[in-house]
Amino acid sequence: MTTLRNERALLWLLLLPVVGFLAVFFLVPLSQVLYFSVMDPGFTLKHYTAFITDGFYWKVLFGTFQTAAFVTVLALLMAYPLAYMVVRLGGAFATTILLIVTMSFWTSFLVRTFAWMVILGNNGPLRAAMEMLGIVPAPQLLFTRFSSTLAMVHLLIPFMVLALYSVMKKIDPNLTRAARSLGASPFDAFRRIFLPLSAPGIVNGCTLVFIMCLGFYVTPVLLGSPREQMIAGLIGQQIEEFLEFGEASATSVILLAVTLTVFALYNRFVGLDKLWG
Amino acid sequence: MRITLALALLVALFVLGPLLVVVPMSFSTANSFEFPPPGYWLGYYRSFFGDERWLTPVFNSIGIGLATMLLTMLLVIPASFAMVRQRFMGRSAINLLLMMPMIVPNIVMALGYYTYFSQLKIIHSPLGVVLAHTCLSVPVCYLIIAASLKGFDRNLERAAMNLGASPLRTFWEVTFPVLRPGFLVGGLFAFIHSFDEAVVAIFISGQAASTLPRKMFDSIRIEADPIISVVSTLLFAVVLLAVLSPLAWRAIVKARSQFRAA
């Protein structure tokens, strides 16, 4: 009996530090965001009604969704053939590609954002190339929706490749071979055997990239158009420039709600424990 | 097949190309972002290594990263033992709590910390950044350490106890040494997570405790300071070294064993 009680005590002794720490330094600040979104100073819903009635906020929210969806689809379309060839060819090709992807994965977002700043800049190589091809004057590339979208695809592609690869490498190559020997065309064998088997990787990669994109702050702020903000950039502006903590809190709660909805959907259909491998 | 390969190679180029752009930029003589560079020199490297405004954030980031690493490991390692080895009421709730910092968008936490740490008077201090980064590093550190714990063969412990070792001695002489590499990897990830974290640091580290990502963000947004290309190149070089060294090490070991055999 005492050993059982001791075991219980030990269990909570092991858990107490991290639970206490997260309660004080994570849950309290998070609840403050919820609190400030409805208290100013008394209870009010004005920050939410402002958000709902003002067309500007809807535009930001819709634009964020649109960008996130677009980045996710582009990243998938680009990452899929890459991951597929890595699994198909293997050997030195696979090692090299995975090396490049890992390198990009570990390189700071800020370093990569800076690189795009140079490439798309007014004195950058892309505009120079366009002018050489006779597109004079070359269009402004930086600080547009195009530039932030392109950079986000580049930043998030490694997540997509690794998510796809981890599922694809477990697919038995004999299955496609069997389909081929039974008379399926190479494309049919891919479409009806390989593609459905790689679906978990597609779902994982897309969920990760979409969620990271929804709350993306650094790159849209540095490279994107100031007139077409994403929601995280808007929150930043409400904090830094307008010192409107009530509005910033309401916007944050909306971003949080959207993010949690995506997670909940994923959890409902796949199970959250699968998302991180 | 051939078309897919061509497509794959194009994507690989798209992934790699931008990483390589920063290297020649750091040797450029231009004082704005111009590519290809008009000429080459090492001037901006000299400026970087003599510039307090850049070196202080570097040291801040390293210090904050190390403190975050230690604190995260102290919190996560004991909890992982409880979570992996025991079944108890509330376990899934605690699991959710441990993963939550990864689910909540960083900008939301940036706002939370901004107001909370202002009240606690630890905003713009290294302490505030360490506390925030520790919360944010818990999930990744927990995932890694819990995974290494799950892979641990408990028969090793049973054997030690069977041979008369006390539970404490078993832990120190069997369990801990076997798991140490996993713990260190978990800690390393916590360090990297803190070192690379930008959003929360941008809002709460201020001038005094400015981390490197915050300094880089400001320098891109406000100053267009060419020294950023030096910093970017150095950070890229560290990644390159870390990614390539295991490969090089394997090649050396292989070459040596072939040499022995010959």
C-alpha cells in the first residue's frame, strides 16, 4: 500500500516542475490574451464586433487563407516529384537531394528571407534577367504578394518533402511492380497504387505547411505588400504601431480559433499523435 | 519518368539556389543589396567582428539558447519518465499541455508575453526571453526524449536490480548512461529552437536583450545593413558544417578501414 502511494507521489513529483512552469509561463499569458479580448476595462465584445463589421479585417482573414492555401498547394506540387524521385532512384541521388533539403530545413528563416530579398530586389538578378529578355521596365517584385508567397513556398518546402518522404519510403516497391506485371500502365500503377499509399504523407505535409503559413509573421512582414497584410502581420502592427492590445487580442483569438479548428479536424480524421512522426 | 526527374531537379535547384546567393553577397563591396556583386573584399567581415551592435546579439542568443536548453532539459526529462512509463488519470491532458506551445501560433504568444512580462517587469530582459523560449522548446524536446525513452530496453534495469543494485544506483549506472545521447539531442534541439526563434524575441527582447534573429529582422526592415549578408553566410556555414560532417566522418572511417585491410 505504501509503495503504491509512494509511486503516485513520485509520479507527480516528476510531472510537477513542467506542469507548474507551463501553467505560470504559458497558460497565464495565453489566458491574458483571451481576457484582454473581452475586457476593456469592463466586459465588452466591441473588439470582436469591430472585427466582424469592418470589411478590412475580413479581407485580411480571407487573404491569409488564400495565401496559405496557395502556398500549401504549390509546396505540395513541387515537393511531391522531388520526394518521389528520391524514393524511386535512391543511392547517391537520394543522399544529395536529402542533404540539400536538410540544409535548407536547418537554415534560419531570416537567412532565407534575406536571400529572397536579394534575389527579388531592385538590383537583384531576377529583374536584371527580365530586362535582358526585353521586359523593360521590369516590374516591381519585392514587397508584393508574389514575393512573400514565393519565399514562403521556399521556406516551407523542406517540411513538405520530409513529411512525404517519411511515408513514401515505407511503401513497398513490389506493390507497383505487381500492378505493372498485371498489365497496368506506369501512370495507372502510380495513380492507383502509389498515390493512395502516399496520402498520409500528403495530409501531414499539407496540414503542417498550412498551419505554419496561417500564423507566419516574419516573411510576409519583410517581403510582402504592406497593403495586403496577413493576419499575423496585422496583430504585430496592432501591438507595435497602434498599441491597441484589445484589438490585437481579439485578432489573436480569431487566429488561434482558426488554427485550433484545423488541428481539431486533423485530430478527428487522422489523430494528432501522427502529425509529428 | 524523365519529365518527373527534370521536374525534381528543378525543384532541388529552387531549394538550393537561394541558400547559395548569400555567400557571394557577404564578400561584396556594394553597400546595398546588389547581385551579382560589383566587386569583392572582406571589409564587411572586419566590420562584423568589430561591431558591438552585432556581436552583442550573437552572445545574447548563445547565452539565452544555453539557459533555455538547461532549463528545458531539467523540466522535460523527469516528466518524460512519468509520461512514458506510467498510465494514470489525466495523462492525455498533460500530453496536450506539453504539446500546446507548438500548436499556438507564435504571434499569439508574442502578444501574451508582451503584456504579461510588462506586468512582471521582466520585458526586454534576457530572463523573460529564456522563460518564453523554454515554454516554446518544451514540445520538441519532449518528443525527442520521450521517443528515446520508449526505445529503452527495461530488461537492462531489471538485470541490474536482479544483480543487487538499488533503484538509484540502477538509474545512475545503467539507465542514465544509455539514455544520455537522447537527452543531449533533446537539449540540442531546445538550443536550436531558441537560437532560431524570431517572433517572440522580436516583441519581448528589446534593445538590451536583443537576440540575433531580432537584430537581423530589424536590420532587414529598417537599415538594409550589408553586414547581414556576413551573418547569414556564417549561419549557413554552421549548418553546412553540421550537415556535412557526419558524411565526411563516415567517409574517413571507411577510408581508414580500407587502409587497414590493405
